[in-house]
Amino acid sequence: MLFSLAGFSQINGNYNYTIAVKAFGVMQMPKILNQANANNYINAFFSGAMIKFNDNQISYRLNGNYLKKNESFHNVCNTCEVSVGKITDYSFKIGFEKSFNYARIQPYVAFDLGFRSNKYEGQNQNTNSLSASRAATSDVDASKDGIIASPIIGLKINPSKQVSIFAESNLEFFYFYERQELVSNDAENTRTLNKYRKSEFLLNPISLGIQIHLGNKN
């Protein structure tokens, strides 16, 4: 009886690979231009997928994320400019995951390394009441492309042997090449181009999703 009970508690240790979908996440996006509210978090739904190759309590992860949404924010300061546009953000990562047990509730740690691209296209509107050119606008094209490294902590709950619900949190280090292009909408169409190499730390407090385990080893 004890042997049978122990075997049943090992929920997903006998499956070759796992397919996962991220259903919901709270994300901190990379800063855009001189964004005044750069610490704002956004909600993302069904923005990522992952496949894992399982080897006992260690899994090797391949995952990707994609997000496209409208965005508006104050640029430079809350009374300087308002920018309205669209964000396109995607990433591809590879890493590993270590589970601490095969029970119905499984804590785990993971580490991912990969590439991220963040692009913003929009228009800036001057809102400074003291400025003589308050009506001035400029078209904006800003992008960040670079490498990401991300330590992760997570928890899986296994209602059945082949299905898991997961929640994880991660801190992301983003080292990137940034390009900012602004073209003023005036008679001269003045073009300003800035290029930087920078880094950011981004906190993603929670990601929730579902995993399906396939390929029984037995």
C-alpha cells in the first residue's frame, strides 16, 4: 500500500515533454523614450507559449512571448509631452528548470537566456502651456534589441498526472541597443536620431498558465 501511494504521488515525472501556454501575466515593459511613468505594469493575456523537455526533476525550456498593444504615456514629465502609439514586444528564450519534488504541489526554480525586441511607433504632442510651440507634434520610432537573462521562481499545482497549473515570477536583466528617431511635423520636418547601449532590470511579478504533459516514458 505504501509503495502504491508513493508511485501515485509522482505526478509528472514520467513524461518526455511538456507544452505550456501563459494565460495571464503582469509585466513591466522596457522604458520608452524618456517615459515619466516607466515603472507602470501592464496586464497581458495569452502572450506566451513554452515547450519543455523533461529529464527527471530537470527540464529544458524553450519559450517565446509576443505582445502588441496600444500605449499612451507622459514623456519627459507629466506636463511636458503626451505620446500615443503602439508597442510591439517579443522574445525568445532557452533555459532550464529544476523541480524540488514530484508531489501535487511542486516548487521550482529556473533560468532563461535569450533575445528580446521592443518597438514603439507613435506621436508626441507638446502639452506645456508655457511653450510657444504647444501645438507641435513629432512622429516617433523607438526600438530596443538585445539579450535577456532571467532568474525565475515558480510553483506548479497538479490536479491530474497530465495537467499542471503554474505560477511564476521573474526578474529580467535586459542589455540592449536602443535607437530613437523623431521627425517633427513642421515645415522643416526636422529629424533627430539618437543611439544608445543601455541596460534595465524589469520585474514581472506573476505569470499564470497551464501545462500539458505528453509522451509517457513507460
